[in-house]
Amino acid sequence: MNILLVYKEDYPWDVRVEKIALSLISRGHDVTIVARNRQCSKTTETVNGIEIVRLPALFKPDGLLNKLLNLPVWFNPFWIWTLRSALRGKPGALIIVRDLPLVKTALLVARGARAKIMLDMAEVYPYMYESGRQFSKGTNFESMIKSPALAARYEAKVLPKIDHTLVMIEESRDRLLQMGLSPQRVSIVSNTPPLDKFSGNTHQHQGRKLRLVYVGFLTKLRGLDLLIEAAYEYVKLGNEPSSLKIDIVGKGAEREHLIALVRDLKLEESVTIHGWLDHQRVDELMAQANVGALTYRVCPHWNHTIPNKIFDYMLAGLPVLATEVTPINRIINETKSGLVCRDLDIRDIAEKLQTLRCPELRSTLGNNGVNAVRAKYNWANDEQRLHAAVNSIAP
């Protein structure tokens, strides 16, 4: 089958898009990723064996005009033209659209090409926009185009027209079933890792010094300020600053605020904000860590998706320190792979840090996580559900 993966960001790189593409190629499908082009990369090339087709490169990289050209709205003529061109000569193709904004574009283009449409719902956009408004400061333009109400109306109109929808987690699936979608048209394909991601190496827990790691975007939704404030509380409880090391890796709107918070609380010995690092350096920090951090703020957005980091931490043998986000809480309680803290409770996070100083506890929780990923939460299992979903709508 000819399959087009529509991705509204620049590619490379996205771990989930790549996993899906390579899995489909391994089954003999011809896969093309249609992607944004804000960096003015080549409009066509092959990356890791995957054909990439990008929007035109007409203006300065990341300039205002180029950002407008690449805006992921369904009526953008550049998206319509690029997707239609990529579909030419491929009647009966399958279009897999990553996330909501470009679904209507795919539906428009599919009419004349007899193509099937699958939505990969990594995020529930009405909830994501709602949570973003609650915790982040956006421009007036962003507030206008990222309206929760508009996203909900758009979603309600397009979902019944889609042939199949992939969701990340049970909570997201249940939401769609409550909206009236047929269970046969919804599949859970989660964001799990391949079992060989860390070459079979898992952490061996020794000593009482804590080394936490967080890798991802630095936004208020991620609750990294809560983790830093909990580190301050941990020291106030009588623990030496040298007994705790937190490595925060990533980029985002909160980075400067987090750096200032570390400085104001005089936590430079305990907390390092690294910014963006390459994969090799991230792997080194993961290998040095003995706890994985997910102190997210509880909100409807996080309650209907799942970060791939939880499974990475588990596979690496790191106990997970998390807040009571619904799916994360459920998985940790099911697998006994970490500790869950009360939402926004700095003292509770600090006390859980103290508890995790015990190497025997960390070892038990870490081993439980490894076993759970090997048995259930791995890409080999989710890959099978992906192929079953594709086969269910194949001509």
C-alpha cells in the first residue's frame, strides 16, 4: 500500500513518526512523510530509508513569511498542493495524519484520490489548547488560532469522516467512544520504546545519592518548577545539597525562568538546566541517573495522553517520580514502577525524594518497570496494533 504520513512539524526528527514509518516499511508498504519546511530544507530527500516530501522553500528559514507559508491550517494552499502532489499517481493510498489540524486538508485532498484517512491522535487538541491557556502566556494571534472551542467543533466535524483513529492511551480511547465513535474504528498505539533502545542495559542501584533526569520540553505544564522547589524543600528537611542531583534537559518557554529559580533558591549544586543536548549526551545522563522525573501539572491534556519518557525511564530501570496525572498514575500503580506525588504538593514531592534515597527500593521499582516494559509496554506490541489497524482499512 502507498502510505503518506502527514506531519505538521519539520522532519527529521520525531521518534513516533519514525517508528510508525519504519514499521510500515518493514511490512512492505511504500511510505512517504509529508512535512513542514520552516528550515528551508530540500523539498524531497530520503532520510533513514524514508522518502520525505516537504513544503516549498520560498523564503528565509524561520522568517515570518516562511512561518506563514508553513502554517498548519486546513485551508493553507501550500499544504493542499504539497499533499496533492505527493498523492499523484497513488490511487487508493492511505493518509495517516499526525494530530488534528491537517485532518481536514487530508479529507479535502482524498476526495479525488480515493484515499483512506487515519488520524494519529497523539494529543487531544481541545484539551491541549485549554491547558495551554491555563498555564502559558501566548500572543493574541496564538489565542485566536488555538481556541479550545474552535478545536472541539472542528474535531467533532472531522472525526466521523475518518476511517480509523489511533490514540495513545485508554483514557483517550474512552473519550472517543463516549463521543459516539465505533470501537472498531479506534485503536490504541502507544508511545512505547523498542526493547533494544538501551542495548539491554538497566541501572544498577547503589548508594543513597539521588540523580534525577528529565528530558523534554521546558514548559509550565511540565511542572519542572515544582521539582526545583521540591529540591529546595528536600534540603530544608535536613538533606545535604550534594545528596541530590537533578539534570533537566530540553528547550522551551520556561527555560530562563527555571534557570532564575535555581539561582534564586541557591540550588546550583543540586540542579542543572542543560538546554538542548544531542542523543549521545542524553543517553549518558540517563545512564548516570537513578530516578526519572515526571512532575507534570495535572490537567485534562495530560490526562488523555502519555509521554514516551515514562516508558524510557522504566526500560532503563529508573523508578518514576510522578504526579497524579491519570494515565501515568494508573501505569505506575499497575506496574509498581515508581512513586506518585499529590498534584502541586511541593512537600510531598520532597518527601518522596527522601524515600527514594533507599537503593533497595529504587532497585525494586526499577526492576518492576523493566519487567513491565518487556512484557507489555513495548513497541513490538504496539506495532502489532498499528498493523492490524492499517489492515482493517486496506482495500
